[in-house]
Amino acid sequence: MKIDKYFLIVLVCFISLQACFNTNSTECIKGDCYNGPGMINYENGDSFDGNFLDGQIVNGTYTFNNGTKYIGNWNDGMLNGPCEIHNNDGTMYIGDVFDGQFHGIGTYSSEDGSKWTGTWNNGDRVEGNFNYDNVYNPQDIIGSDSLQILELIKGDANMHMIDIDFNGVKEKFIFDTGASDIFMTPSLLSKIKSSGAKVESLNIKNANAEIANGELIPIEYVRLSNVKIGNFIINNLIVSVSFNDNSSLLFGKGALNKFKNFSFSKDGSLTLVK
């Protein structure tokens, strides 16, 4: 099973705000809109509340007439440095900007609830992760051993199974190297919730998983803690949950990204490095 991770990200098209200063009619409604703090309304319905220098905006909040807001620092009419961009369609960017483009470290939040955090270069994503990805964090792994070798259970048709303990709720999963993440059924999630485990929904809308025949099925992303794999306890593990109980329980390689390193041999040995 392959998790559908192709959420559309529409990057903000940054424009120079210099044109706003050339409008025929503006109104300074508070403070000093030339040198110092002030608030100005522009003829086109935009406004700026912040600090001015020689009649140019320096830092503060620029609100467009459609409700979009830019919060940060400007240089020659362009955003530069740490900023917040709140678009009127619900998308948002919080991070670094250089000459009006995402550049540095930042988080882009889509309308569907998915988020991408990482390094940007002139508006392009370079390296990072979505909020529904499992990523390595040594603080999420509890265990005295630095390395474990697990012998997986041999199943039918040369498949291997792996035992997973969710806060005391134990189940066997198919170890599927073609699957992206852990995939479970709603009934299993219900048992885990009844055990008192902490379950957090990521509230990502319209998430889908692609099954072996190419069909897309709706899923929910949740975050679980106190998940035992071998002698390791894993916290903040992202799991995909189907909306019916007809699906198989799959343990995909993506879940192993919670570890510093891992390897799997054809004879069924799984090595996990803390």
C-alpha cells in the first residue's frame, strides 16, 4: 500500500508593495506614517500598521483588501527576514523570506491541514517533511539497547509478520516493504483508544491511501505514543487508519524512519538502531 502524499501546495506569489506607495490617495489614520509608528489606509483598500522610515514601510502588518496579511520586515518594498503570511484561502507560511521568496527555514500550511516544514531556496522546497511523515527523533525512542535484531514471524506466501504493542493492545501486522507507513483498521484504533492511549488526529482533510490494485481509499492520520516494537517504546508515531475493517494490517518501511537506522534481510531479520 502506498500512501498518497501528493497534497497540492500553492506557493504565495510575492509582489512588490512599492506600487502601494504610489497611489494617488492615501490616508494616515494613526501616528506618523513617514518616520515612526503609524497606520495608513491606501486607495485600493489595503492598509499597513507598523513602522515607517522616509515614507517607506519597515516592519509591521500589511493587510490586503482581500484579507491576506503579511507580517514581517520590508526592504525596498519586498519582504525580507522572518515573517508570517496568512492568505485569505486559509493557507499560511511562517518562516524566512529573502527578497519576497521563501528562503531559509519555514513551514507552509495548506488548506487541507497538511504542513511542510524544512529548508527553502528561492521559493523551492529543498529538504524537509510533511506533518504526516514519520521522522527520526531520538527523544521519541525509549529503550536501554542501542540496537536490536528482531526475528519476524513467517506467514503465508513468503510474507513476514511483526508483533506491535499499542499501549497493551497487541496485534500482528504484515511486514510490507512496499507500504509507506503503518496502516490499521478503525476497530483496532477503537481498542487502542479504550486502553487509555493518547490518540491525536492530525485533522488532514481528504487524505487517501493507494492500495495494491491502484484504488484510492480515504484514511485518517493519527499520532500515537507508547508503541512497543521489540524492546523499544516509540512515541509520536504517525499511523494511517482506514474507514472500514476490510483492510489488512500493514507495517510499512516508512514507520521505520522513526529510528536512526534500520535494515531488513530476506530471512526475516529486522535490525533497528536507536
